[in-house]
Amino acid sequence: MWRSLFLLVILFGCNSPREDKIVVPELHAGFYNDALDRINDKLKSDPDNNRLVDQKLFYCEQLEWPTTCISALEAYRQVHGMTNQLVRQYISYYQRHQRYQLLIEVFDKWDQEYGLKKEFTNLYIASLVQSGRNKRASEELRWYLVKDQSREAISFASKQYLQMNEHVLAVYNLGKLYKLDPQNELMWEYGQILSRLGYHDLGFQVIGDYAERNSDDFQIQLAYSRMLENANRNQRARNTIKPFTQRDTVAYLLADWYKKDQMWDSASYVLAEVMTRDSTNRKPFWKAGRLYEDRGWFTTSLQYFEYLVDLNPNDTLAQQRMDLIQRKIAYLQRLKFEEEKLPTIELQPKKIEN
């Protein structure tokens, strides 16, 4: 049969039977691609060759159904009609290429004969959702959940409801999923939906539980800390992202958050650690200079920009910043000088006569 793996048998004629051996062809990465190309070339001159069609279907299955395989499926069906095996190959092909409308047609036409909707229930419902047939999908999902309340079933149904923007049904099922599987990947979206609906405490509880159990996942912790910061939960946002300050981008973000709350020393400490790791990196020195400038420590700020100019004499931005800070220093000095010139007013005690 064409499904069997082809073996190349090479017999070496010689006096000793020990030298007779079977050699299996090496299935390198391009083996099936090359074989499929050869079959396609042969089919151009002999399109009705059933043996070649069988071989092509075998190679198509190994290669997970390239687009050219539809011709082999059609050719096989014209000769043999629809079979139990062939209908499943059509499903594999349409699923691989996300041809959801054609999948629905296959399910509707051949379900009674081959029991496809029962075997491929999830794929059938997902195809309805992807094709925008929300009413039929909702009906199928209702019966689907009546029969199955497992964690996997509720998770699948929740995804479909989210895809259809059926937020009420999605939240209802996600609430059940939260009790069964608080670490499900959908909990992140569930928490965000709850927050958008005004259930902020519950939303952050759901997301927080998920983030806590994925404390080593940088992307989750970064997204969670940004959500906290946007909700003005600043201290918790900083604590969430602190373990990742070895990344320069996180250190800059944390320094900005400290600066926002006027926690100047904490911000400068974070930037100093980045400078220690790489003294040629321009960015932490620039941010430290701006930090001290905003704090009003102009002399300290000036030192950082002077360092940048020493590092690169062509750094015009640092030079411009130096000029600006020097003008600020000069203005404050002049202001102080003028204050010292103001005459002192001596107040005489007023006598009260009885």
C-alpha cells in the first residue's frame, strides 16, 4: 500500500552471504519535498496514473498538506469516491490552510455517513466561529457544555465565546474555569475583562494569582507591573518588576517610576547599577543627569553631562544640556546675589501708652 514506508533493497553479489544487506534510504529534511516534486512532474504527463496519485497523497500527509495537494485529493475522489480515510484527509488539508467554510461544508455533507461532528466536535465549532456563524456556534456550544463540564471543555468554550465577543457567556464560563484551573492561560484575559467591567479588585486578584505562579516569566511580570502602574498601584508595580533589573530596559522603567513618585535616591541607585555594568553606555548617564536636573541638583547633574561630552566630544545634545544647566546655575546665583543686596528693614518696637 502507498501508506507503507518505501524501502530500498540493495543486494551486493559476492561470495560471502555476510555482505548481503538491506539499506534504508536516509530521510533527510528535504526527502519528502524532493519526492513530491518528482511526483508532480510525472503527473503532468500522466495525470490519470492512480499509483502516482496514491504516492502523492502519502507524501502530502508526511509534509502536512502543502497547497498543491488538493489536486491529489480531487483526483483520488474522482476515481474512488469519498471514503472514510479520504474525508479525514480533506479535513486535515482544510484545517491546515484554515479553509473554515469548506470544512463546514465537509462536516455538513458527510457527517451522517461518517459521524464527523461527533469525532471533530471542537474543530466543527471552531470552524463555525471562524466563519462568523455565531448563532449556529452558540447553539453547538450550549449542547457541547451540557455534555461536558471538564476543564478542557470549559476552556475551549470560553475561547470561542471570546472570539465571538460574547462577553457575558465568556465571563460566566471563565469564572468556572478560574475555580478549576487558575493557571489557565485565559485567566490573564479574564482578569482584564473583569477590570474593564469595573470589578477591579477581583480582576487584579485573578491576574495576580496567575502572575504569582508564573513569577519567572518575564513577559508576564512586565505586563502585570504595567497594569498595576496604570492603576496607580505604584509600589506593587515596582516590587513586581524589581527582580528583573539586570535588564537595562527594566532598570530604566523602574527608575522612571521612582522618579514619578519623587523617590530620587532610589531612582539614582537603579541607574548607578546600570552605569556600573557598562560605563560606556550613554543612556543611564543621560537619565541620571536629567534626574538630578529635575530634582534641582544642577551641579551634580552637570557632572553627568560633562562625562558624556568627555566620552564623545561630538555629543551635541549633551553639550546643549550643559549650556542649559549652566544658564540655570547662573540665574540662581544672580538671584541669590540680588537677594543679598536687599536692605534689611529694622523694626522698632511700638510703645503702648495707657
